[in-house]
Amino acid sequence: MFHKILIANRGEIAVRIIRACRSMGIGSVAIYSREDADSLHVHLADQRVCIGEGPAKNSYLNMERIIMAAKNVGADAVHPGYGFLSENSKFVRMCEENGLVFIGPSADVIDKMGNKSQARSTMMAAGVPVVPGTKEPVYDAETGLEMAKQIGFPVMIKASSGGGGKGMRVAESAADFEFQFNLAQRESVNAFGDDTMYIERYIQKPRHVEIQIMADSQGNVVALGDRDCSVQRNHQKLIEESPSPAINEQTREAMNQFAVLAAKTVGYTNAGTIEYIVSDTGEFYFMEMNTRIQVEHGVTEMVTGTDLIVEQIRVAAGFPLSFTQESVKLRGHAIECRINAEIPEKRFMPCPGQVKMIHLPAGNGVRVDTCLYSGYRIPSEYDSMIAKVIVHAPTREAALRKMYGALDEMVVVGVQTNLDFQYQMVRHPVFVQGKAHTGFIEDVMNLKIGDR
């Protein structure tokens, strides 16, 4: 087992990993920017190293400084969390070249599945159902338009290296295709340094359902059930729940089986997520694979009784999975609400600042993953998510009631948050009935979620 792990991340996921390390008796090292000097993960870690200042490119994306920090403190492994360098194959190879274990899949698998266009082709070849679309990468609007006409409008234009909703645009017709393509491509270049795009049929008002998988180096692959992540803004999730209220057991079993097939096809190891899009008539299609731990992994932990971060570390150290497919049982229902420092009524404008006072909900079946504390200053340089409220109960109805109480109890003073908006969403009849789709916020809640 590892002696010391450097966490190449910040915020609540860094805190989550540090706590997992503590439970395993493993030393933890936090990296931080100057703006994050007072962050909770810095205070909790056994060691801490400042690696830069300001924007992520100068700190949490600075691969050379992170590798140097890991070597200087004697770490033998690096956990990337999610975002930042978690799906960067160059960083994985740099870790390997410097004798550090990257807690995640191999660089080759990240290249194959992290590139959305290549992942589509791989899944097609394996027989996994895929949304109709391009098989080859697209680099210019003219070529893309011809392909879009063959697919049929509306189409979704996506960045091959995309994630977090960046580089994704819908073209309703040939008339607006060039504008939307160029906009998505610019976003992709700015966010990922990659102008490779692909195009697929846009399925109207779909559900977003994903399968959590875990795989070890001995060839064992296990599916840990599904999560419904349909409530989104700008393609970024706001509410997740497990199991999904939108699919039946037959569909759930098929999605699990295809997820395992997808992972085995590419020789996957560690934690990953197979994401599907589900039509209003029940057909499901492979959308993409996230080759990392997900923000919403907590809901899976609640319904399966597993610790996915601990399992990630064990698998990276060469141990086999501590559970089998037969031993994984989904118990009850879990719901997660992401709490962001933002103003929903102003197109979700970020609202950084100092937290003057905070009260977190608690009780049986209530979990809050956060980096907040009274007096903490939320920096403007990074993502606006500040907490995840997760509840678990025997039924979805009971879980909803528990979430109402948790959101009602939570207090954050000093910055504006989406707490009230989350409370409105989970109590909305459409969500309560389990019928929310990816257009729920804009179509049902009547909030604008486009560019500010």
C-alpha cells in the first residue's frame, strides 16, 4: 500500500480524498495556489505545498510543479480527483516517468476514451449502442455542415476533448450551424487546447443516466448501478440521484451490461463512468466515458455502501476489487444537490466572497461534502461549487423529504448561493414525479441558462 499520496486538486474533492487517506493510514499532501492558502484541504492534509498563484494554468494545471512537489515530499502516488489534470494523459505519463503511481486509468485508455470522437468509434466497434453521428473527427464548419445534413437536424456539436459542458452547442438548422460550430470550437480550443469536434443527432428532452464502474488490474470489472443526472445548467449537473426514476429494471440491467462491456473492451482500470442519453421512448445510447471519479460519486456510495475513493487507491496499489458483481446490491434511494456560490436569476452568475457564517445539515442519512467553514473566502478563480448535500432513505419519496429538510436547514451567510433554487427544484411537481429532463431548468423552471 502507498505510504504518501499527493492530491492534485482542491476544494471538496481534495478534502474527500484526504479523509479517505486518513481512514487507510496513508499520509496526504495538499497542493494549493496562493489564493487557496486558507482552504480547508490545506489545513487538513499532513503536508502542504504552494505551487503557484491565480488561474489554474499557473497552479493546479502546472504539471511540472506538481510532479516536483510530489517528488520533493516523497509521495509515491498522485490522486487527481476530478477536473484539472484528472483526464490528461500527458500528466499520467509524466507521473509514470517520475516513479509516481497515477490513481486512475492508464494514459492509453485516457487517450482512447477521453477523446469523445475516438470513444464513439471504439464503442461502435464493440456493439455498444451509440447516438447516430459522425465516425470521424471534424475540424471545420463546412465539412461539419455536410455531415450534419446527413445526420438530420437538430444536431449537437461537441468537443472531442470536452467535459464540464465546454465546447457543446446545439444547431437547430443549417442556417445557424456555422455560427454554433465556430463557437463550440473556440470554446474547445480555449478550454482544452484542441479544435477536434464531432457531431451527433440531438435528442430532444432526453434523460442523462450514467453507470458507475470500477475495474482492477486483474481483469475484474463491476458495475455499481446507475445515477440520473438530468437536471443540468449549461450541461453541468445540479441534481443527481440513484437509482434513476426514468428507467425500468430491464433497461437498467442492459445499461449495466453494456457499461461492463465498454470497460472491458478498452482494458479499463480504476473508477470510471459510462454516460448514456435516454430518449423519451426509453432507448438509450452511449454518450461518453468519464475516465475519473465523478463529482456525484457520493450517491453511488450511499446506495451501495462502498467507498469509491478507498477502492480507487486499493486498485491503483495493485489490489483486486474488494467486492464482486454479485455482492453489489442497491439499497434505498440517494439524492445529491450541488450547492454553488452563484445567482440563478442572473444566468447563474458566480458569486465569490467571504463566508461569514455557515450551518450544515446533519442527521441519519444526511451527508455534506464541502470545503466551507465560517470565515473562508471563496476565490473567484475557480469553479463555483462549494458543497454537495447528499441524502439517503429507503424510498425516493422518503429521500425527497429528507432533502427538503436538509436544504431548509443549511445556512450560508456572506455569499449568494443556489440553495433556494435547489429547494424549489426538488419540490417542483415535475421533479417529484421523476419526469425531469435535461431541459428542465430552462423549459420548466423558466430560467435562462445561456451565455451571460
